[in-house]
Amino acid sequence: KDYVFAVAKWPDYTAVLCRTGEIDSEKGLNVVYWTEESGLWTLLRDDSVVVWKKRIFVSAPRGVAVLRKVCEEKGMTATVSPWMTAFYPHKSPPELENTTDEEVTVGPVKPEHCQWVSQARGDGGSNPAVCDFIHYLVANYISSCVYDKHGNPLACVLMRDFGPFAFAFTPEEHRRKGYFQLAAIDYIRKCLDAGYIPFGFIESDNKVILEAVKKRGGTWDERGNVAVVTVTN
């Protein structure tokens, strides 16, 4: 997987951009972190750094305001999707509530189930590029999956390549049985054991997921709000 980093200045940089994916592909992200607006302006104005057909991940609302102004300068339009940064601040995983089926096991996602996981994207697991990306995540990052007694997957959650949880998935027929709770608790435990703070980005209007995160001890802070921005000419 390709990663390209750029800084506003060297060595005392005040903004850094990480670009993922091949440069001529719309897949991947421009992820921007900054401490001073001058550095953010420098990076966003540099077309050799930003690949505009890729989505841009930036803090909100201040980062979005700068991005919108840069887009106006370039005659482009920014479509903003606001997200909240939820995290688990405790030193031990949440307690497990009872499930309706005791004949289950929990472990990492197996490579042969990557296509099953890709259904979380809503394309029925038919996109080879998504399956390849999930293979990459499963091979290199934390994942948790609940299996029935026959080894069939019931619920899962994976870690993305830049840290947040992703591909949280339970098919409709297995929901409301506590399976995802099992996967989530196992995932949190693995993160804590590895010294990571479990976190993820949740759409601001997704009240169901936000309530579920809160119920299991998660929280969020408005200072951690972010936005995924799609730019069009």
C-alpha cells in the first residue's frame, strides 16, 4: 500500500498531509493534521501535494473553513460530511452482557472471510478492490470476529490502516443477539493490550451507533470532530 507524506516546512513543520493510494487513483484519502493555519494553507494550495479527486480528511470546523476557501480560490466545490471521533477512554474493556447463543467463538477475521466482510460496504462483496484491501487489513492490523459452532462468521470489526475501527458488520439475520457486542469487546481488549486507544469516526447524525458507543463506555469530544470532504470541479 502506498503512503506519501508532505510537510508545510522542514524541520519545524506545523502541518502534515498523508496521501494514501496510487496518485492517479481516486481511491484513498488525503489526511491532514495541523497545529497552525499557515501550514494548512501551504499544503492545501500545493497541487503537487493534494490529489483533489481523492477525499480529504480534515478537522472540523476550522480545517473545513480553510479548505472551503482554498476550493473557492481554485474554482472547485467542497461537499462536506461531518463525523465525530468516538474513543474508549478506559483501561479495561466493557463487561459482557449475555448473548442468546453460547456456542460461539471469537478470534481474528480469517482471510477466507474477507469477501464476507466486504458486504459491509453495501456492494454484496462483489468489488475485488475492496476485498483486496480487507485482505491487507486482516494481514496487518487488529480484527475481531464472532463465529458459530460451524466456523461461519456472525459479526466483525477491523482496524483501518490509520488506526480507527472500520468494517463493523453484522448481517441482518444475526442482529440483536449480542454478536457484535462480543466482537467489539474483543477488539477493544486487543487494542488496549497493544497500547492503543480504541477510536473510530462516526457520522454525526448516526444516533444509533453513537448511543451504542456510549452504552459500552465510549465517549467523544467536539474538539475531535472531523469531516470527510469530496471536492468537484
